Amino acid sequence: MMHHVSHHDLEHTYANAVNTIQSQMNFEDAVKQLEEVARAGHGKAALFLAELYYQGFRVERDSMKAQYWQKMATMKA
């Protein structure tokens, strides 16, 4: 878990995960990283996850997960 991590570290992990997804490498690990970062309070990561699940991009389309991450993003904003 990523508790008590600096915003810079969260941003770094978020950027790495996004790059991994966009470069078509290991999606599962990247999605797990995004979820950890989003749970730690990174709003952009939660929004990114919401979009992935809404579109079914690199993950199975899942409107419930998309809504969950969108709600998490608004709570962190």
C-alpha cells in the first residue's frame, strides 16, 4: 500500500503507469499501480482509471468500476 507518500512520488508512479498503458506493455501491473495511487489520493489517477473502464481501453469495460473511480476522483479534487 502507498500510505504517507509525497505528492511527487504519487505523480511519478501515476506517470509511469500511464506511460506503461499507453506503450502497450504490462497493462495489469500498470492498472494496479494506478489503483494504488488513486486510493492514496491522486485524483488524476482515479479519473484516468474511470476513463479506462468507461471506454474498455486496455481493461474490460466496466461501468460500475468507472463510476467508482470517477466518484473517488471527485472526492480527491
